[in-house]
Amino acid sequence: MIIAAQKSESVVIDNLPKATDVTILINALKEIGLNLEVMNDRIVFNNSFPQCEVSQVPTKVIEVGEGGTTARFLASLLLRGKNSYILKLGSRLKERPWDEFISFANQYGASCSLTDDELFIQGPVHLPSELEVDCTRTTQYATGLALCFYESTKIIPVNLVASQSYWEMSLRLIEDFKNLKKYTTPIDWSSASYSLAFAALNQETFFPHLQMDPFQADAKFYTLLDSLGMLTQEKDGVKIHPKKVHQNIKMDVTDCLDLVPTLVYFLSYIDGTHELIGVDNLVYKESDRLGESLRILEAFKVKHSVVGNTLSIKGEDVRCASKVDLVLPDDHRMVMSASLFMRHNSGGTVSPKEAVNKSYPEFFELFN
């Protein structure tokens, strides 16, 4: 949607998710002047930014909630405009890294500042032909700038220790959209991983239309299930076959951190001693996902430890006999991970349930 918002010709995107992150971005794009037609899972872009900006308007305030991707990509897009905007950030999002964005925005001619939960932006920014962007804490500023300034500036990610596949996927999308006027959104492996993990431990299940996607970081779960003999790729989808596995699993998760909450559940019930390497950046997500994962493991009596940037889990096929009740941060991935644990064991309650709307509104309906 960020790329389509800049195209002078009409662009159609199909198979649009109903996730809150998507609907918030759609509303924001309408706020900044884009003419959008939304019909079920299709969106049509009929004009472009910044040409759609209306001159001499007061500062527009836009609610972006807790979506890091939504806010950071939108912030990069607004640097192309000339009007002033305030992005109203969620309570967790305002605490997440913003210094890098504010620094280069001001360095190259825009005006940008963060006051409590309000990110002020006024462009236009004038970026050089090449720009290095530090990716130590997040790659999303590099990605956002690449998506919004691909015609004029080569973005060079520095310290790209995590999310390499997301960066490569973004570059692929940019190339695709140079010639595309219609795009179909692929199935999301981040969302699919929860049902896949539960199926692999509990019941044979068929997932229509699902296939390996090398440009989605969380499709690494496909490779794991395949290596364990739990997955068969068929012509029209993926079939999962549960089986007893006794194996020590060691996995580098620096480029697929969104997959970690799923892996924490899955590995807890695979016999063996498992290591997830590169978990330190989990503290910068919608919640401290490392700390919350440890709390869930503790609640379900799964042996675990953290040394440096590695989370170790002692997996065994033993189910918790008592119900567990958890109140978690407003973080969709932690709520879904906890739900897997509860369904796998003796039940319980998890809140806030509505957190799943951020990425997977149908989660509980489909899971039940």
C-alpha cells in the first residue's frame, strides 16, 4: 500500500487482510488525501501522494496505535509531502526506537520531533543519492525509506543483523511494482505459523493454497516442519502430519523474530534441548516478547533458560494438568502464543483477546 500510494496511475491490491494494522493504514492514507476504494478484500488507489496534498491546511493528527510497521512506513511516506502531520502513537510504540528516524529527517531538511506520544513531521526531506541507515535496533526505517524514495535515493542498510529477508522482500516488491498495476497479497506465514504449530503437535490438517515463500522470513517454519517430517507440500496446499520427534533443534531467529512466540510453544513439546539464537531484539517489539515468553514458559512449567542472546528450552511431551489464566500486554503474538499453550494443555483464560485484531482478527474463530 505504501508503494501504491506513490504511483501516478491507478493500482489495485487484492487479498487484503482485515488486520488492524492494515485498516489503520488505510484510514491514515485517506486522511492525507488519497482517493481509495475499498471493497471487501480489494483496494484501489486512484491518486498519489504527495500530489494529493491540499495546500494551507492545519496540522493533521493521525492515530496509528501500536503498529510499528504502520507508523514507521507512514512516517517515511509523509517526509515526501510539504504539509505538517502528527502521528499519535500508542503507549508502547512511543517507547520504541524513534531516534534514528528523527535524526535523519532533521538532518536532510524536514522538521521532526517526538513529544510524549505525538510524532511531529513536516517535509519535504531532501535525501542524497545514497543514504546509510543504521539497522541495529530496527530495519523498518531503512525499509520505509527504500519504499518511499526508491526513485531518487539508494538506501544502504548498515548493521543489518536482523530481518535480512524482510529487507530482500521489500526490494523485490519495489522491483515488482515498477511494472505492476495489480497485486495479490500472498498468504501470511506469520499468521499461518500458529495453526501449523498446533497441527504439527496434535492433528493432521490440510492448509489450502499455502506454499513456501522465500521472501517471507517466517516461512522458515516451513523448512523446520519439513526437516522433521511433519509437512508434505501438495499441489494445492500443505498437509501437516503429527509425529513423535526426539531431536535437539538449534535455530538462528535473528531474521524471523515474529516467529519466536510460535516456536516457543512448538519446541516446548518436542522432546529435546532446543536453542533459539538471536532473541535479544525481542525486547523492542509491541511488548518485551522475550520477557513475556519466559513468563508463559514459567506458567506452563516448561524448563528454560536465557544466556546472552540465546533462549534454551527443554522440550518434552508432558502436558500441564491445571488451567492457566494469563493477563498479557496488548500484543497479538503473545496472546496467540499463550492460546496455543492453553489449547494444548488443560485450558485457561487469556486477555486481552482483542489484541489478535492487529494481525489476525479471525484467529479465535478459526482456532475454535
